[in-house]
Amino acid sequence: MLLQFESLGEDCEFGLVQRRYAAEGLSLIRWMTMSAATLIDLLERRFEGLGEPSQMCIDVAPWGELMALHPALGLRMHTFVHSAGVDIERFAANQSRRTVFLKRKLLEDLAEHRKIFVVQAGCAMTDDLGRDVAAALRRYGPNVLLAVGLATGDHPSGTVRVHGHGLLRGYIDRRGKTAVPTGGHRWNINFDAWVSLCRRSTELVAEGFGR
């Protein structure tokens, strides 16, 4: 079921949900940090420039992992490769080719509109923002967006409501990533709630809602 979904940001939370259940599909944005505003801009430009060698560089994170950066866009992407013994120039070229391949795959998925795309923005996810992202996705065809924000009294954690053509609003009790006093962050993801969101979204789309 989770392979029917593809993350479009804003962080790695949904990618980690998929990994928890061994749903390891190829995805351009799954391991990127990307705001909804940047996503909308890239969708409108068909991701022009993303992955081009002139716009990508490699940085070493404090924990030793090589990170692929797109400075002009403010994007960071995990590679899960440790820097020890790596030829950075060759690695950068491989990451560029990989990113271009994944970009092409995402554009194909958007054109085929077979997946449910996921954007998670915590308390910043509003109905208006969800509509803006959904509208950008639907320029490619009748795609469906699951826009996930924080639960409220009217919308408990794990629930989904239809919010018009192309938009489902999902609710979760907390963001999975929290800052720690010593710097960095830790993950505390509500996996059960995410599975509930995905299961209900799948049912709604199968019933014809959201399209």
C-alpha cells in the first residue's frame, strides 16, 4: 500500500515511514528537505535545473555522511554514503546522473497520475497551501495530493477529509522530527497514524473521491 504514495517534502518523515515497512520505492524528493513554496516553483518549471552538475555540490555532514546540495534552491538530500575513501568528484557526477534520472521518473509518474503524492508541513499546512500544491500537481493531470498537517479537535490524528478535486487533508498528532538542546534533531514518528492516513486515502481514491 505504501508504495502507492510518493513524498514531495517537506522532510524525510514519510520516507522513514515507508522504510519502516520496507516500502523502498525510487523517489526524487523522499530524502530531500524541501518547502512547499519551493515545490510549487519546481513543479511549475518542471524541475528545470535540478540535478545539473553546475547547480549541485557535495558537502560532508558532521556525522560523516555525504549530502547532495542545490544551493540556489536551498535543497539538501541525504545520500546515505559515508565520506571515508570516496572520490568526491566522481561521486558528485554519479549523484547528478541519479538525480536527473529520478527527476525524469517523477515527471512520468505525474503524467501517469497513478500515485498519491504526500506533502507534510506540520502546523504550517493550511487549506490554502494544500490547494496551491494540489493545483500545481494537477497541471500534469488528475493527480491527488495528501496534504498532512497537525490534528485539531475537529480533525483527530489519523483522519482524512476530502477537500475538493485533487486534495485530501490528513491530520497527525505531532511532527516526527523535533530539535534537541544539544543541536540537531531526533525522530519520534507516529507510524500507526501515518498508516491510517494512507489506508484511508487509498480507500477514498478507490471510491472516486479526490480525483
